[in-house]
Amino acid sequence: MIAQLDPINLPHVEWSLLAPELILIGGALALLMAGTFRRDRTMATASCIFTVAAALAALVASWGIWQDVGGGRGGARLAVSDAVVIDGFAIFFTVVMCIAVALGALLAHGYLRQEKLEAPTFYVLMMLSASGGVLMAKANDLILIFLGLEILSIALYVLAGYHQRRDESREAAIKYFVLGSFSSAFFLYGVALTYGATGSTNLGFIAEFLGTQTVTGGVLLGGFAFLLVGLGFKVAAVPFHMWTPDVYQGAPTPVTGFMAAAAKAAGFAALLRIFFSAFGTEQLDWKPIVWALAVLSMVVGSVLAVVQSDVKRMLAYSSISHAGYVLIGLQAANDRGIAGSLFYLLAYTFLIVGSFATVAIVSRKGDRRTGLEAYRGLARDRPGLAFAFTVFLLAQAGVPFTSGFLAKFYVISAAVEARSYAIAVIAMLASVVAAFFYLRLIVVMYMGEDQVMAGVGPETSTAGDGAEAGGGGVLTAVATRVHVPAAAALAIGLCLAFTIGAGLLPQPVIDFARHATLLRL
Amino acid sequence: MSVPGAWYLGLAAMLFTIGGVGLLVRRNVLIMFMCIELMLNAVNLTFVTFARMLNDIGGQVVVFFVLVVAAAEVVVGLAIIVSIFRRRTEATADDISLLKG
């Protein structure tokens, strides 16, 4: 029997097209080895610089591939026997992931030193996680998307519990792990049902199959539903958002920033690719569900954020509402909508990392002071930091001359173009509600009584903050100014530059997003 | 007499449901963990059944990937469970309730 089988044809692997993720994985492994040989204080700074360098190298590699794909020489194409697709869309998300790694690493440096946590492993997990996200963006096969999703998620489970001495961090890890695995199982069941209905897990094959044949029956619809549930968990869309506030609040703040940017971008990369490209012919089936998810995410995210007193939790709910806005682009299901979603995700990456960078600095040693009260008088204490945070919050609220305004503008105008007027109106109303809690935080920073400078009374004002009721020892260090680590300041500066820069001169970024959408396979 | 493919699919759907419901109602973290494994293996059964029905080897290959991923999840999951319950006597999810609101 064995003699009759054909010899196995090994697929041709185009290594150069996989350079960004190879750089990230290789960098992670090299850093892991280096970390076992040297364990001193210089290693912490060296690993941070190394991680940023690896992310930049991956960025340069993606730029090379972008030239190759966009310059007419190669064009968008399939690689590694059709399992991987190299197109503008994939490169766009590779860029987003690399930016998230670089900013996350800068943000982590000061935090790891302050909390006395081991440095190299943190960066290793961050790079591995990002490589999974890149794989999800490039995958042309549902199984590859699943593998990328797991690489991304498993590293994030560990990162969420990285601050082992804190009960909150460990609790965030177990919650994220249980619900993340639950959603992965749903995603996988969706893959299985889609496979059963179409006969393949390859997205190109599925698109072709659905384009030529009419598939009726529940199996394919079940596949849609389960895939949507699985990815809905990852991007934190309502009603699959329950884990988000707890995990965002409990995880170490730099991890929260990285997770919010990277996991959401990767989840949307898979969501947009699967539904817009592979299931594009079945729009009538999935558009109403995506509509409902988008509306629920925007409304529930904004309304629940209003009642939060913990800033990390508030930002978690606001990230849920952002997921709703990105879904509007998918719901519009036209090129303008997808380009809008891409622009939104890029702008959001800078906004959310910048916001959580500020939260990480303000929460000080122990990572506990995340209540609204901790921000009172920040503008007088640290004017630069308060200004940056104000810009990030205003941009998230959608104030003009920031990247956040244009992001919202593009997705909403795409919805109008697709004649989904209702969702456009709901989106605008939800952003009005959202503006309330962003402005409240700004008011607290600028108008709050200046208790910090007076040096009296900050203890009593923070005591009502449930999370730190047990930590009496933490409160003694409050009266000093917050310490801003240089690396985190650089990260905030970069985020600020992009937020304002893309708000004033949006054309290059928009062209990038639009080309990425059009260069899709 | 061979068992029709639909029965396997039904069994897999049932196992998946048991796993999903178990995860939601059980409070012991280790049992929740086992429920996740049950869900993944229900998916494996679905893949193998479809592979047989479609006469396509792809679905059977997928099972290997899923097994590897499940093993990796077990490693990380058990490590997290150990770290969280090192200082507790019982592995009950109700005790893990610092974060809420």
C-alpha cells in the first residue's frame, strides 16, 4: 500500500515574504537564550532596546514587501502553497502589530524596573504574541488563522498574569485564559462547520465555492455564527465582552496597552478577511448580525463606561465601544468601509497605548492607583503628561484635528454610503455619550483641587477606591510627584505626534489604508 | 452496517454543548479546564467526520494541529492555575472575585 502513494511534495516556502514574523520569532528566541545567560540590571535595558530594534527591523521588512507588492513587480499574491496571502491588507496589519510591539516595549521598560519584574521574558512573550497576530493577518487558511490566534492568545494569557505577586494580575490571567480558550473552541467549531459546508478551510477556495454554488442549510450559517462568536470575543464586541473590563483592569498596565492594541487589531484582521473576502457573497446572511454587534458594542460600551470610577476599567469599556465603530466599517461592506476600519485600528493603536502609558505612570509603584481620584491635579503636577492624556482622550471622543475624529468620520461616512443611516445616527449618539466620560476625566485633571501640591489629604480621597482599600502601605508615597520614565515618555511622545499629525495631515495615512484595502487578494 | 455520518456530527455537537454548559455552570477551575478540552475534542470529532464524508484528508490533518494547540494551552493553563491557587486550599472560581463592577 505504502509504495503506491505519491511522494510528498514539499511546498515551496518564500522565506523573504515571511520576513517580518521570522524577525519577531527569531528575535524572541534569541532574547530568550540571552536572558538565560545574563541576569543583571543592564539586561533589562538591553532587552527593551533589542525588542524595539526587532520591531523596527520587522517594519522595514514589511516596507520592503509593500514595495514589492504595491510597486507592480509582484502584486498581491499567495505564498507557501496558498496558505499565506501577501497583500496590502496583510502588510497593513503587520505594520500595526510592529508599532504595538515597539510602543509596548518602551512602555514596559520603566514599569518592569519599578515593579522589579524579570525583564527579558516579558519582551519575549510580547514578540511571540505579535508574531501570532502577524500570522493571523497573513493567513489564507482558517487553520492558520486559528494557529495565529492561539500563538497570540497563549502569550497574552501569560503576560496578563505576569505580575505574579498581585492577586489582581493572577485573577486577570485565569479569567482571560478560561474565556479565551472558550472563545477559541467556538472559533474552531466554526472552522469545522465551514469546512463541512464548503469542503475546504482555504479562504480562496471557500470564496470561489460560495461564488459558484448556492449553499443552503444550517451548517454554513452555524459556521458563520461560531466564527463570529469566537472572533467577537477576541475583539471584545458586545455581547462577548464580559472578560474585557476584568482583564484590562487586572493585567499589568503596559500589558493592557499592548493587549488592547494588538489583540484587537489581529482579531479584526481575521474578522475582516474572513467575512469580507471569503464570505463576501453571503453578505445578506451576516450583515444583520454584524449590525447588531456594532450597535450593541457602541451603546453598551459607552453607557457602562460612564458609571466607572476606575480609569483602567473605564478605558476597557471605551475600547469595547471602539470595537463597535470598527465593526461599522465591516457592516458597510464596501472598500471605503474597510479602509475606514483599517484607519481606525491604526489610529486606535496609538491612542490606546498612549492612554495606558499615562495610566501606567499615574498608577505608580504597585500599579494600584487607577481610580479617578489619582488624576486630581495632574495638570499642575505634570502638565506635559496631562496635556498628552487630554489629547488622547479628546481623540478617543472624536474631537476634530485628531486622528480619532477622522477615524470615526471615515467609518460613519462609509455607513452612509452603504445607506445604513440608522447605524450612522446611533454611532454619533454613542460618541456623544462617550464624550461625557472622557471630558469628566479631563475636568478632574485640570480642575481638581490641588491636593498633591498642598501635601495634605490625598489619602482620604483615595480610600474610597475599592481596589486599593487593602493596601494601606501604598498611600504613603502619594504626596510625591509621579515619576515619568524616559522610555515611557518617548512612547507617549510618539503616540501624541501620530495622533495630532494624522489629525492635521491625514492624507498619507489614509492613502496607506486605502491602498491596503485595494491591494487585497 | 455502518453508522451514518450525521450521528457522529450529532454526538460531537452534544459533546461540545456539554463542554460549553459545563464551563459556564461548574465552579471548580480544573473541571472548567476539562470542559474546554471536551469542547476541543468535540471539534476534532467533527473534523474527522467531515473529512470522512467529504473524502478529504485535510480535515484529519487539522486534528493534529488542534491536539498540539490543546497541549500548549494545557501547559499555560495549568501554570496559571498553580500560580493562583498556591496560596489557597480550594480551586473554586467563586473565590476569584477581586475584579468586578
